[in-house]
Amino acid sequence: MLIKDATADHWPAIWPFLQRICAAGETFTYPVDLDEPLARDMWMLKAPGRTVVAVDEAGTVLGTAKMNPNQMGPGAHVSSASFMVDPAHQGRGVGRALCEEALRWARAAGYRGMQFNAVAATNTRAVGLYRTLGFEVVGTVPGAFRHPTEGYVGLHVMHCAF
């Protein structure tokens, strides 16, 4: 697996699984009816942000990540990131590789940590992965995420200090 900067040429491979993940409404706080132009604007970041793809030997896009300052101004020294793995390629270490790349990027860029603002408490695979990479749940907003089958569940704020 290779992780590289995403280009406009990668978008046609990203959009189908990004749309499916958002439409499912189980993990992201994005609208379930997110349209393609807005999705592209939200996901394909320009500096100081960065968007990457994980590809296999054949060039198939397995997943993607975006990374950016978590806040502006006095909060811009902490980074954030989001990850989407094509469900057809889950269980192959794609999410871990993308998160490790985001952490590497943030450290190299001089950030003092990484913060995830909205990790659905029901997304136990992601929470477990993030914990193995040094993140801690620093707070949970009760009932802040409306899961399609579980109802109102907590949203974790997770942090990893550098």
C-alpha cells in the first residue's frame, strides 16, 4: 500500500465510497444527502491542509484522509484529520496507515497534537484504532450524534499530544 497526495484524478474513485459512508449516517456528522460539489470542496483540501489516498499496487484507491489545522488563530497549533476507508477494503490496515500518515504529517508540520472533534461513540473500531495510536477520549458530548439505528449516542472528543 502506498499513501500519496490526492489529486483531482483521484476524486472519481473517492466519491462513490465517501457518498455511501455519509449516506449510511453511522460514523460522520456530514449530511446523509451530501452532494458531490460540497463533498469535494470539504474533502479535497488546499494548504495548509492536505488530502491523501491509500492505493494498492494496481493504483486502486483503498481509502483517503484529510488533515488540517483543527481551529484557526490561537488554536491553529493543533491539527485534526478525518479518514474514510472504502468498505470493500476494510480490514487490511488502510485506516491505520492513513492515521499514521496524518500523525507523521502533523508532527513534521510542527503541530503540538491532533484532536478529533466528533468520533461517534458507536464507532468502536475507529475509537479502538485511535487509542492504539496514542489518542485518549478527553470528553464525550452525550447524545450529540443521531445514529440511524442506535438513536442518540455520544460524540467523543479525542486527543493525542505530541
